[in-house]
Amino acid sequence: MQLTNQQTLPVPQAQAWEALNDIALLQAAIPGCEGITPTGENQYEVLVLAAIGPVKAKFKGKLQLENLQPPTSYTLRFEGQGGAAGHGKGHADIRLEATDVAITTLHYTAHASVGGKIAQIGSRLVDMAAQKMATEFFESFNARLQEKYPAAAAAAPAPVAAPQGLLARLGAWLRRLFGG
């Protein structure tokens, strides 16, 4: 599975970078996240309750940040086990681009593979669940950014949302259909 998108963040690039490294803020923004615990330098253990189609499970995983280029980019490696529900692993490349004084565009490309019951429910449902989780994360993340940095959020023009929902699913379906 590959998921590529961008999001507009209502803060300057340095504040976006700081927020992406704020464990409490991330835990509050990640749907179903029950905990993020540092286990070493740029390494974390996470516990997330997730539903992917009919499969619901508590996933215990590991995150590692690599190739850190503050405040511009990094790679996030992840792997998780959900018991009988299955497992997943992959990586995401994250890049921040200052697009205005108080606006940052976050670009990301995530590559993941899943196994177990999750893989059996089909790539379409897995893709839709991943897109839904990303949408929920960024809605919550942006709200928390505005709470943490109210002056930056007030100075920022209203963000233009990237196409979501039906258009994103249609695009994913066409890419799978035509191999793009």
C-alpha cells in the first residue's frame, strides 16, 4: 500500500517541526492512540486501538525516526503487531515546506505492507481505513496546533483542504486499476 498526500498546517515551519516531535500532542491527535513511550534516541513504542474493516485490534508497535533534517524532513519507520488481527510494517517520508510566514505544507508518502486477517480483508478496505485515519489525524493535529499556537493560527489564512473522501478513493482505485 502507498499513501501520498499533503496537508496545510496553520503554523510556521519551526512550530510544525516542534509539534511533530511533541509526544503528548501526537498521542492526542492519533486516532485510537493509547500511548507513546520513548525507548531510545528517536525510538518509541506505541499502543493503538484500530479498526480496519471488520477487524478491530489493539496494535503494539515500534516507531523509529531516521534521516532527521530539522526542521525540514525525516523518515519514520514503523512496525506493529495486532495479535490474531495481523501485523504491518513500513515507512513514511515526511517533508515540511514553508509556504507562507505562518503556513507550512506537510508532504508525506507512506509505504506499508500488512499480513494476517488485515491482509485478508482486501487492499481496498485497508486503503480506505488508512486514508480515514490520516484524515482524522490531520483534523485533530491541526486543531491542537491552533490551541498550542493561537497567535500563528490567527495570522494564518484559512487552509485549503486537499481533496479527500470520494475523490481520494477514486484516485486510489484508478491507480490500482491502471497500475499507476
